Amino acid sequence: IEPGILYVAPLLFLAPRFKHSMDLLQCKWARMLLNCTHGPPLNWALLRIQCGWTMRLSSKVLEATFIAFARLQLLPQAHPGARMLLLACTLGADTWVARVRVAFTAPGLPEPIPELAECGLFDGHAIRQAQSEKGVRSELLRRYRKAIVRPILQEMDNRILQAAITAHASFPPYSLADFIVVFPRNFM
């Protein structure tokens, strides 16, 4: 199911409250997999880790969106997608491009995510070469994802997880003695 959702991730990014919706969906999946659909509410970040998922679904949507934006930046200048990007960058309107650029510096991130040209991994020659060769373009996008985008998003998710663990650990610990009822000697 996840690949199907991530296929349209750059468009899901525009939906209101997409982060909440994606994380709620992931929480429901986790509750089903862990067989705890009924019962007390459990923290979704803790459920996610119990399933072995290192990233929140909303973070994966953000990652796919940032990579789609970078892919548009690396298209040949004559490509319709590159032309659309150039036009959208010059407009002052509320476009997908404008929203993605704002998301690069969203408040929840541990640090702003630099755009591909400013990330420091690639010089102008590498970017020009990627605009003309698909293999180079794929390699640049892979390196950008692995070295820049994913580590920042995972740090954000780790902070959310750490807050959940801290909140869970702040409850007083219980022992078996807390549940033993002592009856008086002559009770029966």
C-alpha cells in the first residue's frame, strides 16, 4: 500500500493536514499489525517503532516531494517540466513550487533542508551534466536523498519519537505489589 501512496506523494503534499492524515493512517496500520486495534490509546510514534518503521509516513511524503522538486530542477532546460518550474518560480502565486520552497524551511525541521543547488554536494558542472544525462541525474538525486534530505527528516522523526518515549516514561512505574490486595486476617 505504501508505494501506491508515495507514488502520488508530491500531490498529497498539497492536501490540508496531510501530515496528520498520513501519520494517522500509519498508526492504524501499526495497530492492525500489532493486533491492538481495540483497547487503550497507544502513542503512534511508539507503535511505529514496534513495527520497525524508521520514518513516519508524513516524512516519506515530504521526502518524495522534495525529491520531485529536485528532479524538476535537474531536467533539461527545454523539458516542459523545467519550463513549468521556471515559470512557477517567477510567479508570486500560491503554487506547488512556492509551497515546497516554504516546506524546505518548515518550523518542525531540526534544520532547513537546502535545495539541491545549494546543498554543497554538487558543483555547477555536475548539475549541468545531470540535466543532459539521465544516469547522472539519477545518481545526483540518490545522493541528495541519502546525504541531505533523509538524515534531516529522520532527525525530526527521532525527536518526535524521543518526546513520545519521554512522555511514556514519565508515568510512575508500576510493580506487581501495586495490584495485590491485602485482606485482613479474619476477612472470611
